[in-house]
Amino acid sequence: MTPLPPVAGTVKIQFSWSYGTDANVMTHMFFAGLAASPATADLQSFTNLARSSWVTNMLSLQTPNVTLRTVYGTYLGDLTSAQVTATGSNAGTRTGGTLAASQCALVNLKINRRYRGGHPRLYIPAGAQTDVLDPQHWSSGFLTAFATGWNAWVAAMNGFTSASLQAQYFANVSYYHAGGLRATPVTDAVTTSALNPIPGTQRRRLRP
């Protein structure tokens, strides 16, 4: 497999959850704007924050069948840079019955560039049966609770500063264009991000 090209000044944060019997549920986000390669210790602190802030702000939106395991932090500007991890085992605390593994919270990310396929999104295992208003919509209470937790998590990440990792911002990375791999990926700042009122689906999560 051809490796993805480096992305200057960008860190990838990847969450690994177990969801029921599926021990490999992943979601990743990008943070960009770094002036230089971060020191490993600073990257570790940033990754630790991603995990601890998630536990504080977002775990209450996930049911006990979802357990946060490992958060990976990778600097993408150098293909040889170290990858750090923040590990633990934190189960969600939301009551109300577990949804099907394929149903998830779909977060839409907005950027200031138009291109084919330019609709970045995240699929997060969150919500309970009682958070569903009808077959096509989340309840207003869940939309409000998710917005509160999500915005607090993003603010904590954007507010992180250290000696070698600062001025970062929530971002989207475009690796492909016109059906091919870009030689130099394009990074766009995420201007807004919000939960879609319609639940998302990830059918592959039904097959652990």
C-alpha cells in the first residue's frame, strides 16, 4: 500500500473504542497550524488532553456498551516521527438503551473551500434509544447535550499550548483530488462543526 504523503504542521488524533463485541471502532480528527515538529513530550500532553477532555465532556453521551480505550497522537509532517498513545478503559455512562452498532452520531464539519466530496464528517458512537425522537431524528435534548459536550472538547483542544505545539486549530485534510493521491495534501480550517439532526450509519460496525 502506498503511504500517505506527509502533512506539514498537522497532528492526527485517533480514538479507538470498543463497542459491544467490536474492539476496533475508530474515529480520527486533525489539528493543524503548527510552526514546526512538536517535541514528543508536548505531543503526549496534547494526546492526553484529547482523552481526558473526552472523558469529561463526551463520555456522558455514550452508553456503557461503548468503552474508550486508546487515543493515538501522530505528527503527520514527518513520516518517521513518533506516535504516542493515551490509554485507559472508560465506559460511557448514558442510560436509555443501546442503539444498533450501525447507528451513530454524525458530526458535519464546515470549511471555506468547495470541492467535489468536500463535506468532511465524523462518525461517533454516541446516543441511546431514548435520544431518538423518531426513526429519522435525534431528540432536541440530545442535540443540545451533544453540542455542549462537543464544543467544550473542541475548545479544550484548540486552547492547548506548549513550547512546541501551539497555534493549532481543528482542521480537515484532503489527501485525494480527481481520483488520485495529492503530492501535497491540502489542509483547511474547520470553521464550524455540529451534530447532524439525522443519525448517521456505519454498517461495517455490525460486523466485528
